[in-house]
Amino acid sequence: MKIKICGMKYHDNIKQVAALQPDYLGFIFYERSKRNFEGVIPDISDRIIKTGVFVDESIDFILNKVQKYSLKAIQLHGDESPELCKQLFTIKDLEVIKVFSMGDDFDLGSLIPYEEVCDCFLFDTKGKEKGGNGIAFNWGLLKGYSSKKPFFLSGGIGLEELNSIKEFFKMDASKYCFAIDLNSKFEVEPGFKDIEKLKIFIQNLKPNN
């Protein structure tokens, strides 16, 4: 199981989190976010996939950040069309992650147009903010998941959810869940992560790490 830690913001804290060897580190490029990133990313292991998070931005804006920060993945957190995803999907060595906000009325059929134009999905909680709401959605909504596209499980996941995650992995859909996305439940303040809490979570999820 891979780990993505998102909403990084502060230089020294980035280095501390990177030392835990997560698989992905997420940097949010969205001015309305409390975790909007404008700094310098310190040198971190090449094995960590630097991921840029965008909300309804132009391709030019996205590619500017990809080049500036040497991003290896982009996470599209808005209402991006399949056509826009396709243009980005054709770029070599750039992983495209399309986010879907999960509410009780979510239609799994809405995933179909994105099947061939992204590398994986990310399921987050539908809320007031574009991510970082600190609330887990009803994972039972994925019971009817029929896609073979791998996905990230996100939305209000903290230490309290460790047992729930173990239960989730008894569901058929969980075989396509290849990563857990962590953010607000591990923060001292927006963008500043609690290292000890992250250590505990990672050790429980990846005991051989």
C-alpha cells in the first residue's frame, strides 16, 4: 500500500515528512487554499513522486508548475473535462490523477469518460472546501466500483480510521485501492504536518517499512 501526504507547505516540515519516505508528496497550487504552495521545494529523494494539485487551471498554468518544480504527477481536483485530462495524459512521464468528490448522490457512471485519459482516480469527500475538509466519506459508496482503474482513498483519514481501513480492505473494490492520501487529520496547522502521528500511521499501515 502506497502513502501520499498532501498539502505540504513549509520547507523544514517538507524535509521531515520526506524522511518518512512516503510514496507521494502533494503540493497545492490553488490560491484559495490555506495550503497554497508558493515556496521552494527542498531536495528530497527521487523515489518520492512530487505531485501538484490543481483546481480548474489552464494547461499552460499546470505545465509551468510541472517544469518549475519538476513534478512527476498532477492531481486534478476541479471539474476538469476528459478532453483536458487527455491532453495532459499524453505527456510522457507525467502521472495524471483525477479527483472525484464523493457524496451520497455520486454516480459511479460519471467515471467512465475518464477511464482512458488518466492513470488513476482519487476519491475524496464532497465538502465546502476543495479537499482538506477533515471528514471521511461513506466508503460503502464504492461497493459498486466496477472499474479496473487504480485509485487513491482520501478524505479525512487519520489515526482513528486505521481499523476502518482494515475493514474497507475486505470490500471487493479495495483491490484497486493502491494508495492512501493523508492531509488535514495529521496537521498542527494547515500545511504543517505532525511527524509523530504520521510515523504511527505509516508503521501501522506498512509494518515492514
